[in-house]
Amino acid sequence: MARLVGDAAMYSFIVDVVVHPDHQGAGLGRRMVDALVNWSNTHGIRTTLLIASSDVVPFYEPLGFTSDPSSFMKYAPDAPTASDSTK
């Protein structure tokens, strides 16, 4: 399973890339990601993003993805913030 979400104009975001362990190593993940990237490219999407845990980064790098830790931000309303530690 794999999904593509986004605004259909400037960006798309690959999420939920999952291959059952019994079928890993057969190229299914690669084919799903390739299909999603191709769809984005065909539809003129400028940027395709994804979030990958460190253990799967080596899977995505040969597919053309690069790490860019400076561009990801998270909103978690119940999480403490940096300003909470100075109070």
C-alpha cells in the first residue's frame, strides 16, 4: 500500500508505503514509489516529499530522494515547546 496526498499543483507527499514482510525484497515498494513519483511528474507537481525513518532511508535514496532535515516541522499542540523550558 502507498498513498499520495497533496495540493495537485505544487507538492505531493508520499505516505503509508507498506509492504507485508512476506513480500519485501520483491520490488513492490520500489514499483509503488516509482508509480507515485511518475504520477506527480506527469501532472506537473513540482516537489514530491516523504518522511522516512532512518532505517529505511537507504531504500529511498536509490529512488532519487535525499535527506533534508531542515525543512520538516511538526505541530503537536500538547507537546512542550522550547519556551516552556524557560518558564
